[in-house]
Amino acid sequence: MSDSGATFADTLRRAIEQRGLSLDRIHARLHDRGVGVSVATLSYWKSGRSQPGRRSSLTTLPHLEDVLGLQRGELARVLPAVRERPRRKAVRDLGTLWSDPSPAAVLARLDTTWDTELDRIMLHDRLRLGSDRRHLGLTVRQAMRARCDGPDRRVLLHQQDDPAVPLPELRVLRGARVGRVEREEAGGVVGAELHFCQPLRRGETVVVEYELAWAGNGPLDVEYTRRLRTPLRELLIEVEFHPQARPDAVTAFTHERESLVGLDVEHRATVVHPDNTPGTAGLRWDWPEAAEHLS
């Protein structure tokens, strides 16, 4: 990690010195990756005479970080232009999406640089519950489109209301690999960076699918909430109940309204929201009062 007060030139120069590579050698290795950046440009970046600003230059950074043995995003984090690009519409601050501090604490330890530079196209959440009413697993599939050149990751965050239950394990099914993972056991929060197979160019779409699964007893939470920081074209939420543990009622909700939802023949409650604005949406359910409590 770079020092908080370091400039882009400081970080790049120190990395070059530690790696022991000449600019010619760095240029050659970038060329082997199909990245066209001149030795003169590298020299300007190293001296601080200039820094990456154009989209074509920003796409070079992940490759340059690999060549220099840096963590992905280490150069981007000390480049103001990466963080300060304006967006068409204002987006909510990440900390305003949760009422308690644990999610914000986890997010602060993850790289959310590209969060607002990925347009959300489709999000499909499928939560499965067992016969004991506990959560078994959550599968998430999401399609995103890059608003600019350079996005190479997205951050996921999951929170459960039952802190007595261990947090789930993460497994990526397609479109990315697991990067840094952070946990707040007391707050029931797990967060992770999902690194795409390669940095995206403007207009490119990536589909990422992952699963959160509980090794033992899952939480007894009776609500699943999706918090949206930016607009989303289509949101699909499914909660699949065990045939021996059907709820009395299921309610679909957003930050604006609520409505009852029935179960289909496969004991599944489903809600679809098109053209979502930032806010919350989800499903909650009530168990039959007469049923024996399952632990």
C-alpha cells in the first residue's frame, strides 16, 4: 500500500527502484502485454512532469502495477483524476446506506475506487432457506458496464442480522477472482473485492456470479435487503423456501412502498423491479406462530 501522502510520481518512482527495472525494460514488458506507452511518457510520469489522465493512459495502470509487482489499484489510488471524475448524477455516499458502523468499517478497508464508474445493468439475487428456516446459501449474478476505461474490480458487501452465526464463505462462480476479504464478525459483515479477468474498456460489459454459503447453521434472518447506491436497470430477488418450512406471508418492499407476494409451486417468492433508483428493496417473511420453533 502506498503512503497516504505519496503522489503518483513518488509511488511509481519507489516501485521502479524496488523492482530494479530500467524504463526500457518496463516499456518492453508492457509492449509484450499489448500496451503501447513510450519510454518518454514513463519518464514524465516518474519525474512528476505529467501523470495519466486520458482514458488510454488509465488503462495502462493495471498492467504497469503487474510489471512492478504492485497491488492492483495501488497507482490509481494516488492519482486524483481517477477518483475525481464527475458523474452524470450525484450518488449516495456509501456510509449512508447502513444505519450501523460495521459495513462502513469494512468498506473503508476495501478498494471502492471504481464503484461509481460501473453502470449496473442487471442484478439477480437468489436466497435459499432450509427446513430449519435458516439460510443455506445466496447466489448473486450481476451484469455491469464500464463508464470509462480502467475498472478492474467491484466490491461486494453482505450483512446478516444474526451475529451468533459465523459469516458465510465466498466462492466466485464466473467472471472474476476473489481479492481482499474483510470481516466484522460482531457486526455480521463480510466484504470482498472481486477482480475482473482484465480491466474493462469504456462500454464493455462484465458478468460476475458468486455464492455465499454457510458451512453450518446459517442465520435465522427473516428479511433480505438489497441496498442500491446507483441506478439499476433490472433487479430480481428470489427467496426459495423449503417445502417443510413455508412462511405465513411474504412482503416485497422498497424505500417507497410494500406489497404482499405469493409463493409459486416451487415454494419461491419472487419480485422484479425495473428501472431502480438508489435506495433499498427486498423481501421479508413471517413464520407461522403455531409452528414449533426450530433452532
